[in-house]
Amino acid sequence: MHSARRRKPAPPTGSTAVVHRAGRRRRSSHRRGRPRRRGRNLLTGLLVAVGLLGSAAYFTGGGRSDASSGAPRPRSTHVTPTPTPPASPSPSPSPSASRTEIDVPPTGSGTFVTAQASGETVGSGSRPVRYVVQVETGLDISPSQAAKEIAGILAAPRGWTHDPDNAFQLVSAGSPHDITIKIATPATADALCWAGIQQDTGGEYNCEVPGGVVVNLKRWVKGSPTFDGPIQDYRALIINHEMGHFLGHSHVTCGGAGRLAPVMMQQIKGLHGCVSNAWPYDENGDLVTGPPV
């Protein structure tokens, strides 16, 4: 969701982590040997020399990697498309095979494919918001399936179409549209959010930018630890929250302990006594809201 902390004016640094290396200085004890132990001292000296050479090779050769040291990796501020490797034959997954998890790579190509999908206008507004859905290339997500899922969210009775002024229409690649919904890897989402509104999404959050919505793949696949509900509901929260920004709605907070959390609340940052909720309106058709932030 549009849950980000304001960055300092200067954009973040490159994506390569700094490897911290530290070493202890060896203390050598030089002991004056006796003449009859010269052979033993010679052997000891050779062993010490070999040990020192091994230590030097360790520290100058990068003995610790980023993974072993746990050093944080500063994110990149731009998306650099990576060349596509030559296609190689690989076995296709069986249609009957079940997947328990969609892979979430930290970075992606930075390029997108637009869903070849379209739908009827939903809602009674006089001018529908036309949107396309794009998925970063190389991800284990079907653009057309994602588009249909988003269309279902926007058409739901408790969604934004409950407001008679709103209407939406999914359009296909190449069609005129008002907004683009992108599903992107964490690093690409960060770069797009920074470029669009100069906010640091920290590899964790979604954002609404001029002319579009950026959905972090990590949130689309894994949901949020603060949200109690199936992943489909959390995806509805993502779309309803970011589309709410596009429609002009600002952040609000919990309206009271035990109440439904508003979709315009940053629920990923805590519910503050409210109950997880993915929809703008409750079952009675009332807008779920709270005090402005």
C-alpha cells in the first residue's frame, strides 16, 4: 500500500552491499632458541610463515560474502533492464501440478508486459477509469490472470463501484487508458515509487504514482503479517487502497477498537485496535473510514 517513509533529498546509493571486513592482528612471540633446538625452530618458522600467507589470502580475497556477514544491501534508485538470456529447452510444468508459493525474486528486468485482457465497464459513473495491467517480465505470474483478478476486485459490490460516481474498465494492451497497474519485484517497485513520488518504499510497500499504481510483488504473493485473511483479500486491500488514492482519498486511521479498518488506513503498519478489512464499504453499504492522518 501507499506506506512509505519520506526519504532525504538525496536518492539512495547503488545496489551493491558493502562488505565489512575485520581482522585481528596476530601477535607473534619471537623466542630466542638454544643452539641444540635450531632444527625445531626452523620448522616452527616455516609453519608460521605458511599461516601468515593463508591469513593474508583470506582477508584480501573477500573471505566473507554479503550473505554470510548479513550486511544490508542499499537499493538502487533506477531500473536497469537486464539482457534476456538465450532461450534454452526446459520442461514445462504439468497442468495438474500444484504450486504452494510464487517465487519472489528481489530484483527483476525492469521491463513489463501488458495483459491482453479486457472487460465490460463496471459501476455507474459517467466516465469509467480505463486501466491496463502490466507484470514485470520474467515473473511467475500470468498478466492476463492478474488482470482478471484485479477486474474482479474493482467490480465487487463492496468495492469503489458502490459509489455511484465511480466506474472502471479493464482494457487491453495498445488501448487508450487512464491508469496503469504494475506488479513489480521489490527493487523495481522501489525505483518506480522513488521516481514517481520520491518516497522510499524500502522493498516492502506499494505506491500510487502519477498515472499509475505500483504493486510490490512481495505483498501480492506474501500478504502482510498484520492482515488476518486469505491472500485474495489482501490483494483486494492493495488494489482498493491504491485506487482509492487515484480517486482522491487520503490516509485515515482506525475509527475505534473493534471496528473494521478502513482501506485507506496503512494496515501493514498496524491495525491500532481495528479489524483487518479489504473493502471500502461494509456489509450495510456504509463507507468504512476514520480520523484523517
